[in-house]
Amino acid sequence: MANQDFPLIFERSKEGRTSYSLPELDVTEFDLDAELEDVYIRKNAPDLPEVSELDIMRHYTGLSNRNYGVDSGFYPLGSCTMKYNPKINEDVARLEGFTHIHPYQDPKTVQGAMEMLYDLQTSLKEITGMYEVSLQSAAGAHGEWTALMMIRAFHESNGDYERTKVIVPDSAHGTNPASAAVAGFEAVTVKSNEAGLVDLEDLKRVVGRDTAALMLTNPNTLGLFEKEILQMAEIVHGAGGKLYYDGANLNAIMGYVRPGDMGFDAVHLNLHKTFTGPHGGGGPGSGPVGVSKELEPFLPKPVITKKDDAYVFDIDRPQSIGRIKPYYGNFGINLRAYTYIRTMGAEGLKKVSEFAVLNANYMMRKLEKEYELPYPQHCKHEFVLSGSRQKKLGVRTLDIAKRLLDFNYHPPTIYFPLNVEEGLMIEPTETESKETLDGFIDTMLTIAEEVRNNPEIVQEAPHTTIVKRMDEATAARKPILRYNKQ
Amino acid sequence: MEFRYLPMTETDKKEMLHSIGVKSTDELFSDIPDNVRFKGELDLKNPVNEYELKKELTAMANKNANLKQYSSFLGAGVYDHFIPSVVDHVISRSEFYTAYTPYQPEISQGELQAIFEFQTMISELTGMPVANSSMYDGGTSLAEAVNLSAAQTKKKKVLVSKSVHPESRAVIETYARGQGVEIVEIGLIDGLTDLKQLDEELDDTIAGVVVQYPNFFGQIEPLQKIEELIKQQKKTMFIVSSNPLALGYLTPPGEFGADIVVGDTQVFGIPAQFGGPHCGYFATTEKLMRKVPGRLVGQTKDEDGVRGFVLTLQAREQHIRRDKATSNICSNQALNALASSVAMSSIGKQGIKKMATLNMQKARYAKSRMKEANLEVVFESPFFNEFVVKLSSSVDDINNKLFNKGIIGGYDLERDYPELKGHMLVAVTEIRSKEEIDTFVKELGDING
């Protein structure tokens, strides 16, 4: 497609054109305007599009052609686990018995849905080794905050109001400190050591009477397993704090090690990462929370339980932190995750982690020839390269990312985690073939060569996309956040 | 067992292990200490093939009584509306649903533009200049609005009307506790916010006032009068939760001086699906633009001057600001926002008023028929598509009997309002036919005696 503006749906509008089809008014008509005070009757109709049905399909098909998903090509976006989204999941999630059920129907009339949720809870308990699981949270960050609110309630139930701090490693996802802040805690940082792991000495220094919890991703965002996890648990528990597991990287360890067995008191999972919920261009996700027995009384309401062979919503939970979301979580995403778990079983899930790790190590060893690898040990499901050698030649990691677009790849996560200079965080996932990995490796090596011989081609990338690099500075300085008719 | 999502062959694996320089994949896991390792196999149900699994899940789905088999008058925040066929065709395009957040604008213009259009539609409906790219749902969006009002005004008390959705109020309570914000409930008179009490509670310690429009009982809160009370306090923010479909007929909150308008776009193209995923929206003033939670898409140009879109004002967000961010939200409901955009495009400028009006007409017809059947309808203020009927016995019992007649009855208000024992909240949307309404009224009248 040529480089040109793609019209907005509003620019396709023509006065008087419609595409709606609504039921007829088959009842006696009331004089609505006479009923309401005039001030409450809308005078200016909202300027929604006036388009035909074909206009809609052409418009959104055109937009979809201007987008890139996992089905379009390789998407090694570190920390995001962009694996294949199975199609049976989509079909199942569209069954009328699942899509058209109301959250306030009598539980007796939705036992199939509740059975699915209960089974999913049971499966996630087993996979994480936690005592109980709640499916209420809508996304990972929502799960983090939910679990932190529970930890807070736990401490307060012991009359302990002094625990105001949550410790997060310097390599943590941004949501960790943000969730801590929203839950009313102060976030404090613990440093990583030279091996890319949490520095135990620094942990001992920051932990104390005021520690509510330590939030940890394991493997961490460098893709490295925190092997001193039991010592860390001992330090944090010894000080009376709780250990929180950010499940963003669970894809690396299923069937190998469980957060519950590593001493974690609370976990959240990202069903839209590890368990194939599609990312949807940013959401919806699902972020279930698993907890230890000690934290169980604080779970958000309601909790799905089984009573005399029937599934019920338990709302009689006096110590619960309350509701964190209306209804019962993102049911449609939970259903997709359930379908995936039923497809894979224990054997399949362990293979998932095995291949996620194999693929990452394979790529890492091939790419370290040209790119700096700051942490040389075996990685788990992802690894982080540094673009420092290329930077010395005047090419930034951002340029390398943009150059990958010309080869029809989605770039890795860049400039994260913060403790790697010019970071390139690569997560291939287990659903990619060796041929795909080899193709990407070759391209990365080609780009490294371009950096040496023809840096401009990288610095000026992308060359083949429908738009070039965007003026983000102007976008932020003079924000235009909606369409206005000329 | 074969796994169709795992493409590596034994040969691939051997070559890769050789290339890495290890003998087995186990070596790659050698950094996991033996004493924490999971031994044995996870206790999960055996994996099933695609055909059997679809059969199994279809059987599970069929155990649920669904809204397409029954005639439903259940609403209370989640509604059974018509969904145009185009919606699912668009959101089934995998360039949309298998994409991540559009962090690479050059290959994400489709999603970015779709969000920009969504922001515009929400802005139009609510009468607010700024709308974000979506929130988890109406309830959490409202809770974020409450916390934003406290952060912005540096005050720690928020007044919330009891006619706001009970689950949203419960969510507000939890979020507010995290931030040390005190919630004071404003009571009701005849199903509307008690303006006298609101006036009494309003002083310069109040960060925000929260009302719902139309409220939980379907009634239309007098936003003009409420705004007059609020604006006596210079800083207090006016927060309105609104069903966006109703705004096809009602004057939008933006025209009554609202500072934040939130709600859920489930009414546009998103099925009930047992309560989620739905799609929260968050709209506000220019002044609060840089305090909005979640993602915003802005228009800009590329190097060649071609119009394009990017995620913008990201300095508000957790991945940049970490603990100083305005919210911890990361994943949102992008695909559902897309569904709602397609539905809003399909309904269009002409259809939106027609659809809102149809809801109002059918609900009025149902209400008048109930009165004719000597059912006691309470609260007489103007309403949207829901109203309250008082019954002679428990709503639970009556709903059980209705269910046997193929009807899913309304919401039992006693669940949240002990004083409303035997009161049913009835929702009538555009897809309920005259015949369905007549049958419902007749059966309800017969059961009620």
C-alpha cells in the first residue's frame, strides 16, 4: 500500500447513510419528550459514523491489514509471551451457552459455567502449588494489586499496621511498583547483583519491620532463575513479610517448579500470556490470584466453591478484601485458558516450558556472537541482549528494532529491563518452529553486519512499512486525542 | 501424545541441544535447586483431542440456560442487546486479536486508529473532550475515577450515591481503602439520590461526588440539580457513571459540568458472557488529560508527513513512571473496545437515538402493562429501560416459577437493599418483543396473585 492517509471512519461518513437494523417498535408509543424535563433531552446527536455495512467491513478490514499479530508473523516480544492463540479456544468461547449467560442468573441455571471456573481454579492450584485460587482479577496488574491488598489485610488482621513497604527488584515490571502504590504501599528497590539476580546482601539491608512483601518474578525479567529463592524466602519471612510471585514468566517453569513450593505466599498469573488468551491488541486479559492457606480468608468476593455436588458463590467471607471487580472476572478469557489446559494436560504443559526454554537458549547462543550478552548463563524462556556494541557504532537498539520491521518481524521488547543498557529482550515461545527461529537469527546477524558496513540503512529504518517513524514528541506536546470535523 | 501447538521435532531438538552445547534440556533447568523442584507429574485431567474437547465443552455450555433460549428481563448493569453480525467478523480478524499492545506504531496503525476512533465515539457520547482507550469494566473505571479525584484535589473523602450499582460501590470501597480514601454513602428518596443529604455532606473536604445516570434502578438522576450543589465547592469533582446507550437520548453528563464520566460499553456489541470481559470507558476534561489512567492514542505524522497514530502521554503510565504512575493498569480491554466501536459505527448517528428510544418505549409498555395487571410499580421518576416492581413474595421464589415458564426474571433488589424486600428490577431492551413482554406480565401477575 502506498504511503497515504487512511481515512477515519468519520471521514467515510455521509449524512443520511445507515447500517443499523433494529427491531420494530411493536408496542404502544409513549410521548417520551413530554415525560422528561427538557434539559435532560439530548439536543445534539452524538456524531457517530453514518456509514453502510460494506463501508464498515472495508474500513476495519483495511485497518486489520495495517496491523500485525502472532498469526501475521514472529513476535518475540520479551515478557509478553506472544505464543500462538489456538482457534478452538475462540470457537468454544463463542458457544451461546457461554456467551449469552447473565452474571445474575440463578447459579442453578449456569452450573456448566461454574463447573468450568471451578475446574480452572483447581488446575491453576495444581500448576502453581497454591492453596486456593481466585479468578476475579481482570489482568496481571489487577492481580498484583488484589494480592497486595490481601497481604495488607493479612498484616492488619494481626494488628500490624507498620508494614508500609513493598520491595521490588530493579529489574521488575513497572506494574509491580505501581500496584504497590495503588495498594497504599511505598515501593522500595532491591538491587540486582553482577549475575543478574537479586542481591541477597542488599535484600537483607532493605528488609525489616516495615516490609509488607517482596514482589518477585522467577525466572526474572532477564530470563534468569533466581536460584537463591529459598534463602530469599527465609530472609523475607524471617522479617515477617510475605513473598509475592509475579507470574508473567510462568511459561518457563510449568511442571518443573511451582511458586507454592518455592515459598511464595501469593501469585498472580497472566492467562493471556502462558495460557494462550489472545492479547487482543492490548486486552482483555485475565490475572487470577493464587494464595497460601494463611491468606485464603482474605480472597476477594465471591469465591466459587462446591457444595453437595453443586457449584456456589460464597460471599459470606468476613475477612475478604471485598470486591475487586463486578461479577466473576473475565470469564471469556478464563474459558480460553481452560480449553488450552484441557488440550495440553500435565505432559503438554511441561513440554511447553521445556521448548520455551530450549528455543530461548538456542537463539541466545546464536546471537551472542554479534550482540553483547551481559548475563552469559543458561536462560529460561527469554534472554536479554545489549545493543552496546552497536551503539558504539552509532546505531541504537531502537534502530535495530525498527530495522526488524523491514524483515516482517515484530521486534523484541526494547530498553527493558532497566538494568541492561540498550536492552533487547527476546522471548521466542515454544510455538515457533526451528525454521522460524533460524530465520530471525539470520536477520539479526544480517542487521549486525549492516550496522558495521551500512549503518544508515538501520538508522533510517523502517523502509518498507506503511508509515515511517512517527513524530511522538509532537503527539505528546500538542495532544490530539479525538477526531474533530474540519 | 502429540501436541499440535509444539512444532519441534526430535531432530530439531537434537540439533538445537548440540548447537547450545548441552546434552539434554534438563541441563538448561539445572539452576533450579533440587529441593524446590516439582517431582512427578502435575495432577491435571488428561489432555483431549480437538474433536472430543469441543464436544465436552459444548456439553458444558449446554448445561447453562442461555439468554437466547429464554426470554430475559434481567439487567442490573449487564444487558441483552442486539449485536450486529459485523462485530464478530471484525474482531475475529486475527491481525487484531492476536496482536499485542500497539507499541510499534509502524506495524500497528490499524489498532491505533481503531482506538483513536473509539476515543472519539466515547467523547461524542459523553460530551467530554477526552476519552481513553478503555478500562477493565465500568466498576473498576469508576473506582479509578474516585481515586483520581482524591489525588487531584488532595482530599480524602468521596460521596457516593446509594443508587450507584452495588457492585461498583463495593469495588470503589476496596480501591479507596488502598488509597486511604473515605467513602460516605448518600441515601435515597424514592429511588433517587437524596439531594438534601448530599447538600449537607458537601463541604470543602470532599474530593468528589459519584452518581449514576441512569441510576441502578433505571431512574434518571437530576444531574443539573446535582451539579448546582457540587459547584458550590470549588474543587469537588463531579463523577458520573453512565450507560452510554442511554446517552443516545439523554443529555450527556459533559453538558452538566461533569469532570469524569465512566461506564461500560457492554451495551454496544459485547455479549453478557457471565459478566466479562466487558469494556470500561473513562472520559474527562482537558484539564485532567495528563492524569487519565490507562492508554491514550494521539494523532501525529510520520517523517514523510503522513497522518498516523501513536500511544501518547505515556509519562502517566506504569511502564515509565512506575510507583508514581496515575494507575497500575497495563492490559486493558482493547478488543472489546474494538467490538464496541464496530457496533457504534453500525448503529450510527441515526440509529443511536432510535435504539435508545426503543428501549425506553418497550420498558414503558412493560411498566404500563404491569400496572394494568395490578402489579405495584414503585418509583415514578422518568427512567431509561429499567424499573422496579414490588411483589408479594420473595423475588427468588417468583423467578424460579418464571424460569419454568421459559422466562428469566428481573434482579432481586433485596440482595443489596434489605429495605427493598420483594422488589424486582426489571430490564426491557429493544429485543424483547411485545409478545414476550405480554407473556412476562401475565405470568408475573399470575404468580404474584
